[in-house]
Amino acid sequence: MILARNVPIWLYLAKPSQPAAALEGRVIALKRAYHDESFGFRKPRQFTLPDYTPAELSNRTTNAPLLRYADAVRTHGHRAASIDPLDLLRRERVPALEPSRYGLSDPNGTYDVRGILWTGQEPEPNNHWALRDITEFLNTVYVGRIAYEYMDLPSKTERLWFAHLLESQPSTSMLHCNAQRKRRIHQSIACSEVFDTFLQAKFPNLKRYGLEGGESMLPALDALVGEAARAGVTHVVLAMPHRGRLNLLTGLLGYDPACLFHKIKGGSEWSVEGGPFSGDVLSHLAASPILNYDGKEIKVTLLPNPSHLEAVNPVALGKARAKQYTLLKALEKGSEGVEGCMLGDKVMCVQIHGDASFTGQGIVMETLGLSNLPHYTSGGSVHIVVNIGYTTPASSARSSLYCSDVAKMINCPVLHVNGDYPEDVVRAVEIAFKYRNYFRKDIVIDLLVYRRWGHNELDEPSFTQPLMYQKIRARRSVPALYEDRLMNEGVLQKDTAASVRGSYKETLTDALAASASYSPPPIKLERQWSTTKIDGNDIKMVWPGSSEAQTFDTGVNAELLKEVGRASVSVPEGFDIHPRLQRHVKNRLAALEKGEGIDWATAEAMAFGSLMLGGCDVRIAGQDVGRGTFSHRHAMVVDQKTEGVVVPLNYALSKVAGKLELANSKLVQFEYGASWERPDFLPIWEAQFGDFFNGAQVIIDTFISSAETKWGKQSGIVLLLPHGLDGAGPEHSSSRIERMLQLTNDPYSPQLNVNVNMHVVYPTTPAQYFHLLRRQVKRNYRKPLVVAAPKGLLRLVVASSRLSDMLPGTKFRPVIPDIAPTTAVERVILMSGKLYYDLVKERAARDLDQRVAIIRIEEPAPFPFFELMDALRPYVGDGAKRIEWMWVQEEPKNQGAWGHVKDRLGVALRALGGNGDVEYVGRQEDAVPAPGIGDTYRTQQKAVMDGAFYGL
């Protein structure tokens, strides 16, 4: 179908809320060729536009030089655009923008523009334009204060969409910018300047990371949120660094200035009663207000962030995706979904960046790489790079022309805009939102501004940027310049402008006075975090460590376990399963029938399925999580003829509320963001090998281990980190459990209701793992869980469990005592993890079952003082002989759990009347977790065994 020539195509594409049928074949519906039965798999929508008419195609051939010229301006116009507010960019002449280069030399010559330009209206009679008018038209659109990079997009549809939109609305200012809207822009940037000036006067030694020079960021965000609200978006998840954060908080987001001033003067942002909350610095404060635009309410959640720039981006993306789980479920039920909703209809992720960090931080590229993946997309993010000009010149900071060039890795369009002109900034934002809202893909706005001060207000930037700061200090501020423009236009009166500034200064003055008696609000668990559903009952969520914190029964009825276990290997009739998986299915069903020989994958599947039956969603992400790195899980199966995918638990339990999503890829950061969304959700990230987490160490340090203490944010994320020395060499052996334990605030002495920031476990049986997974959800608080997960134990027969170990009344045991008779024991070995089975085998081979007891500490953090003392008590009671105490591990002495447990073991033993001495047996200190030479590994492993039983 061909559209009328006087109707821009972009207008047909500006209503994404229309059902596909309304577009009369112009939209290709959502495609899911592979993984098409897998819950949560979503590809971006794909579109096609009407092709050129025969007359247009003929004209494009006839006027090929004009076509080449028009495309050259579209492609290279950004290189000559006026986008630098300081005019410091070295702009060389761009010959490609000259018509003569294409043989077009007569400015009065007329050309048929059909199929070449998209004006949104009929051109002059006979569709002919003079060359001078064509040149002026193209320069107006592409060589102004907004520059566009979209011609490198591989999608013809997206290129056409941009050309139609920009050329049919070629105004150098924003659309529909009436006087009221201009005054709103003025108010936001003028108040921002008043705010910065006020803080500078009242707190001259404060590092506030003000927005002077970059004030246009505020109307940009205001316009973006407003456009989203009017389009039906109900929630914006916002990630941003420190620059201008306080301006945004106290401005658009309505953060109480009295609270801010209270914080500046040394107070807390909220009441710290009821928990060991440390709070965080000013530039990490957060807010979550509900804003109103033309009667449309929209919630904006500004996430707390650490000082590590850009680290919050994938967290925001994960939270935005998790907010839409109800949509994912609804869309599984049919093409209609809930009111026709698609991902991104109701939730939008917005990420604010700095120019240097956008180029320099690898997490930016990693997060961009997630944006279009079927199990990670949130429906498109809008990125705004606040390009302030880093202290280091761009020539020394990046290898590309623009800081935004890294976004081209995902074929992302980029809009560069001069921050000195707030109306153009708003127009750029409106264009960006239209693109995101239709194509549901990421787009970048490169907002070129400057900072009046250095990195902070105490810095002297002219040390290294003398010429730049000569210009900056000689110029008037962005709000003042815009104020003058509006007064010249007659939109704003001088006394009105003064009133805006004076009124806000008065508000800040009153807030400063009120801060002296300000009492911060208590930190609360609100909305979806106020309750969770456990065993069909709504249970109040509480803070960990409180007297109300408790774990509910994690055991499950035997028949239900069998039902779930059978469901975990069920596939549709006619589904062609891989022949080698027939044995996997047969073994699982046989173990369920016998009630013994339950392996790790079966226990995990029963934990997942039983949680799903209770309405909990489960998501596990990581490399090869569907089948499992060690080909043990097979939570998804692929038809060998069609490559269609089935997740058996979703297929067999299709009527239950909970769903299992398997995401065979990527980053723990994303899963952590998802964990912030709600408590009735179990997000799991599995490393292919345990040490592969180290690329996410920043997230573990600044989010997972500390977010509850800093920001009062609970998380139930699970990290599965395969661990254990098995001859695989330095990089595939260790989950660096010592690092995780060092990050805990685990007390060195026994305490009741201890609130440890994260739990670290090293389970030795499938039943223990089963209870751990269910415990994450079956308690009225949430804690991150780090699991030193099995490798060799996955198929070890003696490391299997009985069904009776998972029934009601059973639970995870932090300490597993030995069954050896206590009267004959001479030595007690304390240890954690898979080495237990080697020790048991070696003990039997040496006929020492009566003389050596082996006690497993399954949860090194929180250290199980009381459970351990119960297990030790039979060996230190009245009349007991002197016992030798050993800690045995296979990791080097400077690694593993020894550094964490040695003092705590001594405390436990002394509490029972012993002297607290515990001998270490294991590898000596080493720079690597394990050797890469096989003979060396075997020699060391034998030495550990010999050391554990020497002298007996």
C-alpha cells in the first residue's frame, strides 16, 4: 500500500499503541523463530515501510546527483552542525556538503524532489524546487543546533522513519513550543541556577557536583518524562551519576530541600532506628515521586548509585525489565496480551551518562549489548550523555570522534544537541522518545554542555584547561541567556523572571531554617515490598536481624515433589528430544519413584517448580544455564528437528502463576536490578565457572554486599559460583570464596538475630541446595546468597539425597555433624564443601571411621556458632579425652574459608571450655587457586589427605 504523498510516513508510525491490524500490513508482527516456546523471549518489533512509487523510483534515477547530495547532507551534516556551546570543536570544512561536488552548480536550477525529500506537504507546482531552496532546506534540518547520526543504521525502515520525521518537521526549535511551555523551561533552569548559587553561598566547601553550564539536562528530563506519561508509560526507572543529581532531586523530583540541608550538615537521610544503616553521601541520594503531566500520573524511580560511574546502568535495566513480568506472562496467553501491551508500553528505562565514562567504562558497552537481547530487553532505553568536557582533552580520552560512538555497536541512532539552547534540547528529546516508543530500541542524546567549575566546586580546572575556562568565565549562564531570549520574544517579563528566582530562593532559605529541627522519615518497606505471599498467606516483610525475622518451612509434601519432578522432564507429544537425554529423563523418574538418588539438578528443578506453584517467578541467567555448563540441568530442551524450545516446568505447570525464565547469557548486574523489584521473585545468576564473577566485582562490592546497609534495599539474588579444585587449573577452580567471606560483616562472636549483609554457603548435598533455594523466598526478608556451587558432585552417586530429606519439617542445616561414635574419636576435622567426600573415602580406606569425626560447616557466613557448638559439644563434654581439632581445606592457606573461620572456630571451642587451638591442614599460600600442572595438583591433593590423617 502506498501512502498519500502529503502525509509523512512517520505519522503513520507515531502510534505504537495501535494493534498491528490497524497498520494494515505495514508492521511485521513480533517474530520468535528460535526459543519460541521459552517464557520471556522477546525480540524487538520489526517494521516495513511502503516502498517508493514507480514515479519516485524513476525520479531518483533521473536526479541521482540530487539524491547523492541529499543523502550526503543526511550522513555528514553533523560534522558541520553548531552543536558546541563553547565553539571549541575543531570543525574542518566538509566538502561532502557542497552541491557542486555532485555536479549541482546553478542555485536557480530546479529539480523534482519526489522520492528524494520528505517535506510533509506538496512542494511547489510540478514538485520542482530550486537548488538554493533545497540547500537551505537541508541545512536547516541537518546543519543546525541538533545533529543527527542515523544514516549508518542497517535498517532501511529506521532510516526512512528519521528522514520523514525530520524533514516534515524541519523547525530548528521544538514542536508546539508555546509560551507556557517556554516559561516552564525557564523556571526549571532558573531555579537550578538559584539552587547552585544558594549552596555555593551557604556551603562553600561542599562538593555538590552542580549543574552550572549543564542546566538543559533538567528540561530534557522533564520533557522526556512528560512525553512518556502522555504516551501511557506509568513508570520510569532512572539511572544517573552525581553530576546535577541534587538539582534534579530538589527540582523535578520534589525532594525536600530541608532533608537535603539536614544531610549536608551531617544528619541522616532517614531514621536509622531498627537496623545497622550507614546511609550514603549526598551524590547518591534517591527518590521515587509520582509526577503528573496533563492529568497523566507517572512514577519516576531514581535509583541509588555508587561512586563507580555507570555501574547502576544494568541495575536499572534489570529493574525495568522485572517491572514488566506481568506483561511477559500476559503475552504468553495470546497475541492480545493485556490491553495489547508490549514491553516498553508501561515502563521505560532512562540512563544519564557522563561523556568520559560513557566512552571509558566497559560496563556501558556490556549494558548496551543487553539492550536488544530477547531475555533482557525492557522495551528500549533513552540515553542522555551530559557531555561536560572532561578535564582530560577528548583527544587523549577516546579514539573516536564523539563520546557517543560506542553506541554504534548496537546500531543505535545518536542525536547531538547544543545545550545552550534548551528548546532544541527538548525537541531532540521528543524525537528520541518517538523513536524509542515505536521501535522499542535504545537511542542516545549527546547533550553538549560545559561545567562552570571543575570536577567539583573545590577544583581549579584551568590548571589543565586554561583556554576553555577563559571562555566559560567570560560568558553568561545558560539560564540567563535563555531568559534574555524569552524577554526579547515578549514571552517573559523582567519582573516575572525575578519573581521566579526570588520565590525559589525564599523556599530554599525557609528549608535551610527548617533543617535545624528536621526529623528524617523512617526507612520503610513499602508497596510491593510491604508483604510477600508464603504458603498462600500474605506475610509482612521485615528487616533482617529484627525479632520478627523468620524462616518458614522449606520442606514440601512428597507427592507434590514427585509431581514437580515429573513435570521437569515433560515435553509435548511428538517433541523430538535428543536421544542422549532419554537416559536423563529415565534416571530422574526412577529416582523419584524410589525416593532416593536425587541428584542436584532434580533437587533444583523441584525447588523451582514448588516455588512456581506458590506463585513465585524464577529467573536463572548465565552462560548455558538452560542445559547447564556441565550438561546436568536440562531445564530447557530443544526439538532436534525444528529447534523449537520447551521449558518443561512451564509446559507441564502452565496453569500455575509462577514462571521459569532461562536467559542463556550475560551479566549478574542485570539480575541484581531485577532482584530489587519485588520479593516474590527468585533471580539467579550462574557463572560458567566460579571465578567468572570477577568482571562484576564492582557490583558485588558496591551493590550486592552493601546496598541494604547504605540504602535500605533488600535483595534475594542468588549467585551460583561453581567451585572446587579438580585439576582444571588456575582459572576454573575457585569461586574466590575468601573474597565473598571478607565482604561480609559476620560477627566474630555468637549473637542472636544477627544481621549479616549476605549469606555465603558451600552445600554438600542436593537436599541442602533445595532448601537454600526455597529459603530465599520462604522467609519474611531477603538476603543475597552466594553459593559455592558443585561441579564434580553433580553426578557423584554418594552426593545424592533422599526425598525424605526435603519433606515438611526438614530444612537447611548450617552444620552437618558426623555420625561417628563420640567415645572413640581422637580427631575432629572441620571443613566445608566437596572435599568431604574425599575425606570420607580416605578415612574408610585407612580404617579410621571410629577415630576421626568429620563435621561440615555448610554456611560459613553467617558463621553458625550455636549449631557448631551443638555439634562440638559431645567431643568436649565432661570425661571426654583430649581431642585434636583440624580445619582441612583443599584451597591454599591464603584462600578458601580458613581466613574467615579460624578465629571464629577458636571462639566456639573456648566457649565450650577448650583452648581454641585449631590446626590448619591444606595447601600452602599460593598466588593462584590451583596449579596448571596435573602432576603438581595430584601431589598437592595427596598431601592434603595425608595431612588430615597423619599420626593415626
